[in-house]
Amino acid sequence: MDPQAPFTDDESEVCWYCPSLRHPAGGFDVHPGPSPQCPFDPATGFRFTPAGVPVCVHPGKVGLPAARYATDRLPVPAPAPRRPDPRPLRAHPDELPPPPPPLQPLPTGATDAEVLAGARPEVSEGLLALLRAELANGADDFDGAIAGAERAATGRGFPVESVVEAMRRVLGGG
């Protein structure tokens, strides 16, 4: 490995402004997190010590324990194995499946006032469990989770009126 080459590359999981992308091993310090000892410089978009040494504040991402490598000229240990990213990978927009079919229109029979007054359709525990599971799986994208839960329920043959009532119960905390 070239001793002057940047410590990490564009394929690593570090932030786009991490000094490890621009400096070799030992050319920057690693702090355990953001702090007043390494303030963010809005003019450059980077963090520095008061002496002007570049700082990374994510030891887990850069794969090094927190230490003052450049400031104290400390030897740099071998990088620690990187932790897997806990977030699921998202597909590239060109690889996404086709958009789902349009949602079925809402029932026109009962008004909201009638539904709230007690004229509620029957809802099975299976439908409630399905909707709760679908909403839990899409917790990062609330609107998408709602639409996906509705599609999953109507796609399995549950009546639209029951799906609407079940969604009201699930989203209302029931």
C-alpha cells in the first residue's frame, strides 16, 4: 500500500467529507464523536483540531479506534473490521419494480360519521395482523408502508370496507 495514498476510498462507508478519503494513515486524528475539541468549520465543510489537524469523528466507520494519530504521531493500527450497515440496501431507481396498480376507490356506502357512530364493517384478526406486519416492514417510508399494506390486504381478497376499518384501527393504536 502506498504510504501517501488516502487511508480509505470512495467504496468505504465513511462520510463524503471524511479526512480518511484525502489523507494517508496517520495524517488525521480520530475522535470518538463530535466535540468542541474538533469543531465543524462551515467555510471548508470539515472538522479540525485547534492546531489545524483534520479529524474524523466516526471511529466505527473509518475502522480505527479514537486516537490523536497525526497530532501525537502515533502508529496507526491495522483497520478494524467494518461493521455491517444495519440499514437494508435500497435498489437503484432503474432496478425498481414497476409501480403498483392504482388503489381501489374507497367505499361509497357509509359516511365517516356513520362509521364513527358504530356502523363498522367486520374486521378479522388475520387482516389486523397482516396490516400491522406490513406497516412494521415499511417503517422507514410511512406513506409507502400505508399504500403497501392496503395493496397487500386488498390483494388477498379482503373487502375494501374491512381494509379501511382495519387501517383506522391499526393506525389509531388498536
